[in-house]
Amino acid sequence: QVQLVESGGGLVQPGGSLRLSCAASGSFFRISDMGWYRQAPGKQRELVAISSGGGVTNYADSVQGRFTIARDNVRNTVSLQMNSLKPEDTAVYYCYAKYRRFIYDTPRDSWGQGTQVTVSS
């Protein structure tokens, strides 16, 4: 099992910045993907940014150029630097990891409990 703990959420003014962090812990063989999803009230959970096991990063079109994902494979952490925040970025942000418990295990998903990001005046 992989446990994910997020931090860094809060209230920020439009145009401001916020940095989210996530740390993975537990028993596992390897984490492949790590990233961030978000869910706004009344909307589906959507991918924000992800870093694959191969080191490729992808962003949602809505955050491209404003958000930056960074990953530390040694410490099993991932962060999301969010700049030029907009009210529509308001959501609960969830850390995500895909991992294997052992070498031939089926890939499994782990989710953090979520951290609230509110962009408002």
C-alpha cells in the first residue's frame, strides 16, 4: 500500500501563486506515475498534471504554461507549482500515484485525501 499526503492548499487571490506538495510512503516495489488531479463542485475529477515513470510530463490544456509539476524519485515526492491562478482553478486537488507492491504486481492506484485550493478575492 502507498499512502499519499498532500499539503500546501489554501486561499489565494486571482493571479497569485500556490505550491502543493505530496509525499508517498508505505510498502511498494516501485512508483511509476505521480501527478495531480482536481475536482470542482459538480464536475468530474480531471487530470491536472502528471509525471510518468519515463519522465514525461503532461498538463491539462487549461493549466499549460501556468502550472509546473516536479518530481523527486528518490524521496518519492511530487509538487505542483501553480502560478497565475484563476477562480476556475478552485477545486480539491488530489495527489495520485501508480505503483506496484512487488515486481510482478498489477499496477495499482493510490490517492491522497485531497487539499482545498480556493482562488477568490
